[in-house]
Amino acid sequence: MTDAPGARGTARPATTHPHPATAGRPTILTGATVVLPTGAVENGRLTIDDTRISPTAPENAQVIDVTGHYLIPGFVDIHNHGGGGASFTSGSVEDILKGIHTHRLHGTTTLVASAVTGDMDFLAQRAGLLSELAEQGEIAGIHFEGPFISPCRKGAHSEELLRDPDPAEVRKLIDAARGRAKMVTLATELPGGIDSVRLLAEHGVIAAIGHTDATYEQTVEAIDAGATVATHLFNAMPPLGHRSPGPIAALLEDDRITVELINDGTHLHPAALRLAFHRAGADRVAFITDAMDAAGFGDGRYWLGPLEVEVADGVARLVADGTIAGSTLTLDRAFKRAVTVDGLSVEDAVTALSATPARLLGMDDRIGSLEPGKDADLVLLDADYDLKGVMRGGEWVVGPQLH
């Protein structure tokens, strides 16, 4: 399935799917293992009043028994290009909303829409469209992954559209996003890279080091200038070497850096993921999808920006040369894999999927944990860590499926 490049539309709210038995009525969820910032509480309960988590139970609240399940915060994805057959880079507004909803069905209640490399004027136009959806609360902001990246580590980006990170052009994209730009991925070793990092930091936009051919020393310089994120660590950067450690060592060892990890079993060997996780810790890891159109949709031919992609057995690769082209991952699968394959605790997986990315976005006063006063965004999992319910803003998007 393809998207029409440059498709435009008028932003509108996505269709919600509240569970008819609970919509608009205070609800108490009881009996589950509730994962809180302080740890997991067995046989716990959580009260939802309107759109928020409540510290008290209203008299008219209905009770839903979810014994044998886990209640965890809604997932926060800071790096996502689409899903459900729809692209955030080139799809219409209706396509974008479809992609957002696809990921909500898999537990992602907060999502940053990522754009891939494109012509500067086109990216500015897309920023304007996506900013409308951010203003309506459909997405948490915009991430520009390119065009300011290294041709040596371009991954699934069109080389002829790449450019050095000129601060003036970086500023053009920030301005086009009307205050909704959350992150820009840069190869900071390129001319203008360090000045662009400083510019982003001054404007409260995350400078992410990625698709880079930087040395260890160049990476340290970028971190000192204000970079705070490693875009999909290990991927699209020089490998870790014992004499030439490159960016990976610098990014892992610095407590100022949050590292993105794609936990789909394709982008990272479990040993590499565990190495990064245990060096950085849950508070510095953000599990992401880096999803493209095929997430939640299926195998076939797609477009990632101007490049054609073949998805086979759930793995996306460029038709031209076989380069991995994003993922078809959803965060419910990333969570289950983290616990059942990678050996992480439920609490650490929750931190990496919810609390850490929420804090990185500056939204941890509202999302990322199950605490009174925060948005009622939650995921219900069964004992096998399979998704059985999703609530966003106090409304059920999925479920609860208890039988």
C-alpha cells in the first residue's frame, strides 16, 4: 500500500472507541497487579474518575474485577513513522489518524510522529499539518529524523536529499512546527552540527545523535553542546570497537543521554540490548518502535518517504538494497519481549516504555505512571503479558477483554 507524497488535509479529532459499559462513569479496577513508580502492588486497585486517575473512589463508581492481570501505564513512543498502512511523512490527515489509532490499539497512548528525510519545503509543510494534530492532542509532537544525517550511515533515507545541519535550515523546521517540534536527529559531526545542537537546546527541542559516523571524541563534544538522546542506539552508527569506541561508548557512558532501543528481535541481538540496558539503566532507556506503515497491517510493498520498501515476515527492507527500513513493531510486543526474552523485570520494562520517554518529553506531570491526578492512560495485560485492554484519557480504546 502506498501513500500519495504531499497529500494534505484538514486536521480533525480521531474517532474514539469508549467501552459502552464504562464511558463517562467513574470506574474502579480491582484485583490486578498494579505497577506503580514505587513497585508492583499485588491485588491492587485503580480508580478512574472522568479523564484522570483519582485518589478516592466516588460512591457511584462501578467496579471491574481484573484479577490475574497487570495494570501498567500507557506506552509512550517517541519515534514512530506510521502504522495501519499509513505514513506520518506522506499520508493524508485521515491516514495519519488511522496510523495513530493503530498504535493506540496496541497500547501506545502517547506518540511522537516522526518524519523521514525529504525536501525542506515538503518537510516544512508536513510540520504545519502535524502541528495541527499536536494542538488537538492526537500526537505529542514532531520528530524530524533527517535530512541532517550522514550519507555514510543513511539507512533508509534518500541520499540525494541529505544535507549538512545548517542552523538556519534547522530553525526553519522548528518554526514550521509552531512550537510542536520535540526532537531532531542529527549527525552532529557534519558542518554546522554542533551549532545546530546548541540552537535546538536553546529552543527546548531535543537534539538526538543518530545516523552518524562520528568518533567517540566528536560524540562527546555534541553531548557537551546539549545533545540528550541517542537515536536507535547501535543502528546507523559505527560499531563499538575496543580501540576506536565510536559514538556507542560515548552515548552509553554519559548519564545525560537517553538511548532509544528497538526491541523487535531484528534490529538488536538480545545480548546487545541487555548490554545497553544494564549499562544505562531503565531511567536512561526509551524503547521505541521506529515503526513504518506496515506496523499492525501486514507484509507487502510500501513507501518510506521516496523509497520503496518490501515487508516480508514482518521485517521491512528497502527494495533497492535490502537495508532495514524501520520496523513493524508495536510497543505491546516490545514489552512482552523485554520481559519474556530479554529477562527484564516488569517494573524496568514499564520504566523504559512509559516513565522514561514521558520524562524526556517533559510530560511526566501528566503521563508515564499510574498516579493520582495523571491522565487515565493505562494498559491491561494478562498473566502471559498479552494485551487485554487499553484506556486513554479515561475511555477504553480496547476492552477490557477478560474472558
